Amino acid sequence: MKLKTVWYTGLDEDQKKELRADFISAQVLRKRLTKILNDKIETKRTMMRNDDNYEKANWNYLMADSLGYERALQEIISLISSDENNS
């Protein structure tokens, strides 16, 4: 299992080994969190498609906010997933 390199930034070898072991042991938690985050993304996408949103004067800001929210959640999913899970 390979972690993203950002996890190791600034760590010595012992800390890297400990972090890798903790990351592996948290696999069930990481999978559950990924599912929760993906559900949140899907809920937000559904809300974005609501016809009422198109009538709002600040529609473009709502869409930009929603896309930024999704991008942030996707980044978290990427960080908590092993490289093997992303292939």
C-alpha cells in the first residue's frame, strides 16, 4: 500500500513507518469516511440541479460554492485513499 507523498512531508523515517502502520490499520474507518463523503457529494449535486436554484439572482455564486465544496471533499477522499484504491 502506497500513501500519497504529502503524508510524509517533514517526517523522519520512524514517524513515516508509524504513520504508514496507522494508515493501514485505519482502513475500515477510511472506507467508511470515503462513503460518507461521496454521499455528501451526491446530495450536493442533487441540490445543485434543483430548478429553484436557477431562479436565484446569485445562482452563479451558489454553483461556484457547490463546486468548491465538492472539490474540497474530493481532495480529502484522495488523501485518505491509498494509491492502489485510486487506480
